[in-house]
Amino acid sequence: MSHTSLAPSDPASTRAPGPGAAPGPDPRALAERHGLTVSGARPPLPEYLRLLWHRRHFIAAFATARLTATYATAKLGQLWQVVTPLLNAGVYYLIFGLLIGTRKHVPDFIPFLVTGVFIFTFTQNSVLTGTRAISGNLGLVRALHFPRACLPVSICLAQLQQLLFSIGVLMLILLGCGQLPTWSWLLVVPALALQFVFNTGLAMIMARLGSRTPDLAQLMPFLTRTWMYASGVMFSIDVVLKGKDVPGFVAALLHANPAAVYIDLVRFALIDSFTSRQLPPHIWAFAAGWALLAGVTGFVYFWKAEERYGRG
């Protein structure tokens, strides 16, 4: 009975090529030839901007969904978007307006106070929620590939949508206090547009910092509260500084404070008694400068860590 023997496999086929053998193809060149890229690699800045614009519909949808989900379990639902800042304004009116007597030194104190609370809340919430933009959405970051800047941008867009509800209530308060609509009310649009750019840039900076240090989110409420007291939300900075021996650079810093700048611009646009004499010089240049500085710096700073988000 004959047996058929199977020839063993050639061990040379599993060995590395010898010194005289032709080298295999370069993996990097092969990947480039077929258009393959490293998964999660940071794209060049112009390409990153293009990808972000391509995801603009996702940003808008995510912002709306986030805003809706925030009050989904509350009985009043979306009304809390307006009730919350109004309650804050009511508390500040009780403490600063009645108990401390700030209202005696500020004409139209109720519109003055409510405007300050609404505008500062826009920046405050953008910073607080921006700090958790990455660390609070790790599941989404690790599961899907998209420009991570979509998250802080959508968060600030959600805060802008919430502010627009508050602005509607503010208009009713202004009318109730005898402030009639004028052409100056249109100045609110460029002021809020600049503030949105500033908030987004600041949120991007905090999103990157918060992605590496989640405990930062616990510290930020104390920092933003201190910022609020230095921004003239409940009082006039000029009235507080009047008659006090304050160094000139301190007064300049208080007036150049970006939160105070945007608050003053909206007050000037909406309140008749808040005139241009109460505005610091070159305030529109300050507003545009803060928006440009924070927007560009925040975007580039966030982009530089694109490939590290959600890892480790």
C-alpha cells in the first residue's frame, strides 16, 4: 500500500528576506498611495476648519438637543430657560438693590440689573459647560470620529439660544419700565455676535484644560462668581470707583474686563439713561479685540490637542 507524503511548507516563505532579497514596500508610501491616514490624527488647520464647517448641521442639532434635554424632566420644561435668570436677578435686586441700596445710584436700576445678569450668565454658562465639553462626552468622543471642536461650539450655541429666550423677556421688562424701542436696540446684534465668539474661544480653552483635569469643573463656579462681582453686573463700576483712591491701572482693568465690556454695550443699546458718557473709550475696539483674541487663541489651542482627546 503506497502512502502519499505531503511536502513540508518551505520555511523560507516565513523568514525575513535575506541580504540579497528585494525589500518589501514601504508601509508609509503604501498608505499614502491608497489615501490612508492615521486614525484620529490631527488634520492641518485649514482642513480642520473645512471639516468643522461640514459638520455645521450636527453642531446646530446637537445644541438644540442639548438645550431640550436640559429641562426635559422639569414640569415647567423650557420655561426654566427664562425663570432661572429672572430668579437670579430677583435675588440680586433684593440684596444689592434694596438691602445695600445700589438702586439709589443707578437710574433704571431694574433694566440695568436684569441686562447685566442675562449677559453675564451667557458667558458664565458657556465657560462652565465648556469645561465639561470633552470630559462630559467621552462616550461620544471615543465612539465617533468628528472634529472635537464641534462640542464646545455647540455648547456655546445652545447658550446663545437660551439667551435669546431671555432677551425676549428682557424686552418686555424694558417696555414695562418705560423704555421704548429705538434704532439703538439693533446694536445688540453685533454686541452679542462678538460676545459669542469670545465665549466660544474661552470655552475651547477650558474644554482642553478640563479634558486633562476634570476637577477643574469644580473650581470654575468660584472663579466665575468672582468674575461676576468684578464686572459691574449689580452695580455701576463708575459709581463704585467715584471718590475712591484707586490706582489708575485698576480702574482701567475693571473697564477693560471683557464681561463688563459686553454688558455695557448691551446696556447702552437698550437703556435710554445709559449713555455714551458712561462707556469707556474705544469700547467697540475692546469688544472686537477680546473676541478676536479669545476666538483665535482658543481655537488654535484646542486644535493642537485634537488627537489626544478621549485617550488615556
